[in-house]
Amino acid sequence: MTTEAAERRAGQPVPWTKPVRGGWVIEAALGVAIFLVYDQVRDKTMGTAHQAAIHARQVVDVERFFGIYQERHIQHWFINWHWFLSFWNIYYGTIHFVLPVVALVVLYHKTPTRYLRWRNTLLILLALGLVGFWLYPLTPPRLMPASYGFVDTAARFFNFGPQQPIHYLPNGEPTPASIAAFGNLYAAMPSLHMGWSTWSALALLPVLRRPWLKVLVCLDPVLTFFAIVVTANHWILDAIGGWVALAIAYGLAVVLERLCYDTSRRRPVSTS
């Protein structure tokens, strides 16, 4: 008996699109629509450069207090390896999107009950990210003043996104052209790169059977952490924020599932 058949037999919750012929198309279309709305709202939540700079100094102070202000040192170890930093620019801009999509497809077809919980977790994580970007605009390391010693790798080294420096108006705010090219420049806390990569690993790990695949999905959060730091796109504290947001999102998804599931069936829900 397949996992999906076993879940249905046990009366466990499944996506409403699962019994529908071609339901995966509906699920995919809704997913794309939600992401496009998220992308638009994310750009609208951008705060001012002044606010973002104040918050960045706060983050630096906290990291110094705990002894984790190491981003500049890590980047400078590799700053002369142009091909190396170009690779991590590409990794930063691609795997971040690819692996969650793969995870959703695998879960939807193999274990719909698990898909339901982890899909909801991802949606809540997106919402929490938007709240964080709105309440706490944050200058990433690569856009800090030169005195901090960071290099804007997106501008200096090859990547799949805009390869240009950020230009500023006389009042210190980014130009409309820079915002149009990059979107929300201060959407750093929490780091959804870390949130999504860890989400992918946790969602997929129990489903995979081959050890080498398990190793690969577990490596992704580690590699993503290195990518966001060495490219100076995020502070280390942003990564911690991403993990905290993921934990909250998962907890809310479980609560939502229990509230919506028909408990009169009196069957256990085991999707973790």
C-alpha cells in the first residue's frame, strides 16, 4: 500500500485538490499566484534607508555582544576568489527557489497529509517574513557604508540577477531605478533563504529513502548559510531569525490543522 493510500485509509487530512482530477495543476496555479502576490507585497513593505541603517547597527551591536559578528572576516577570506564568489552568487539566487518547489511536488505525490502541513507552514512563513520586513527594515552587509569593510558581491561578481551597484539620491534613499532592479533592498530579517532551505530539509528528510539524497537535503541549509554570509546578503542574526520564524510557522500550521481537522473521526494525525 502506498503512503498516500495508507493516509486516506486512516482518514488523515489531505489537500482538497487531491481527489480532483488534475488537482496538482490547481495547487500549482494557486502556489504561483500566492508567490506573485507575496513578491509584490514584499516590495511594498520596504522601509527607509535611515530606518534600515539604524536596525543594521543594532544587529551589529547584538552580534558583537554574543561574539558572532564574523561576516566580514568570512567574506574577506574568499574575496579574491572571483569564480568562487560568482558560484555562491548563483547558488544564492537559484537553489533558494528550486528546492522548495521540488519538495512540494514530492510531498504532494508521495504523502499528501505531510504536504498539507508543510505547505501551510511555508505559507505562514511567507506571511511572517512580510511582517518582519515591514516592522524591521534592515540594511544587508553588502550595502553597509565602506567603513564596515563589506563588498557588494552582487555588483562586483557574476550573478543571475542585476549586476550593478545601488545608487542613492541626495537624501540617502536608493534611486527608483535601483529599487526597480532589486525590489525591497531591506528585506533581510528574517532570512527566508535560511527559512526555506531548512523547511525543505525538514519536510523532505523522512520521505527520502536513499542515504545520499538525505545527505544532500541536509547539506542545503549549511550551504545556504555559507552563501548568505559570504555574499554579504545577510547577517548571521538574519539566519537565526529565519529559523525562529520557521519554528513559529510550523507551530501555527499544526494548530491550524487541529482546528480544521474533523476530530470526530478520532483518528490520530501523524504528519510530522
